Amino acid sequence: MNVLLHICCANCAVYPLDVFNKRGIDIAGFWYNPNIHPLTEYALRLEAVKLLAASNHVEILYDNYYGLAEFIEIAGKKGTDRCAACYGMRLTQTAKKAKELGYSAFSTTLLYSIYQKHEVIVETAAEIAEQYSIEFYEEDFRKGWHEGMEMSKKLSLYRQKYCGCIYSEMERYAGKMQRSTEGFRIS
């Protein structure tokens, strides 16, 4: 089996890459994250993935598309379902690339994060797998959360403070703003 693994960030990739390597599964990473905001955050995460690739000797394919406008157009209309739209954007591109390059399956490091909507990722990926006639490699990597974080720290990888999108950034910092700034509101 060979798998194209969508990589959302270096921290979330460390543990799944280790699992795949220990199992002898042929793996390549795929960087495609038009959701990450701001551009400086995108650059920090991209550099961390490059460092991880060099230290782990793993091939990473890069689709360096900073598609913030497209992401906002798609996810912004989805309200509370914006995460599903975001997963769909990224996993569709991964499945298409995997199919194009002859991989037997695709997967994502989003399955590692305890902060992501695991069931939504799996449901979204299953629909995409059916649509593109390619297997989705599903595994709950969250069981390795602490181990992965320790591995990430040892590699001194950049550690982000929110999921990546403009909405998650707002949610991360809005509470602090509301507590410290009189009259501050968000919609």
C-alpha cells in the first residue's frame, strides 16, 4: 500500500508519519492548506513541514496555493459547518493528487488532532473517496497525541496556537479581547 498523506502542519504529522514508517507503509506527504491565515502563519507552518521532511527523510509534495479568498468564499457561507467545508477543500485536492499520481489511498494528519472534528473528517473523506474511486486510509491517530507532542518538541518544530483559519484565530483570541477590551464584540 502507498498513501498520500495530507499534512495540515508539522506537529500533527510527526506521530502519523512515525506510525506509517513503523508499519512499512510507503508514504508521501502532501501540503495543501489554503485555509491558513494570516500569510505569515502559513509561512511558519510551511517552514516547519520542510524541517520535518528533512529530519524524517520523507517526500513531501507541495501545492503552495494560498487560497484565502477561495477559502472564505466556501467556508464563510457554511456557518457552523465551515470545518466540513474546509476539510472537503483540502481532502478533495489530496484525493485528486493521490489518484493522479497512482497512490492506492489518501489520508490526513487532521485525524491526529484532538481539536478537530474527527467524525466530520471521516464522513467527508469517505464521500470524497467514493467520488474519486480511491481508498481513504482511516486511523484514529489521536491515541498518540502526547507521544506526538513530545516528538514535536524534541524536533523544535514551530507550535501554532490555533487550527489555522481566520475563524479559528478569531475564536482563539476573541475571549481574551472581550475580557480586556470594553465594548468589544464579534459576529
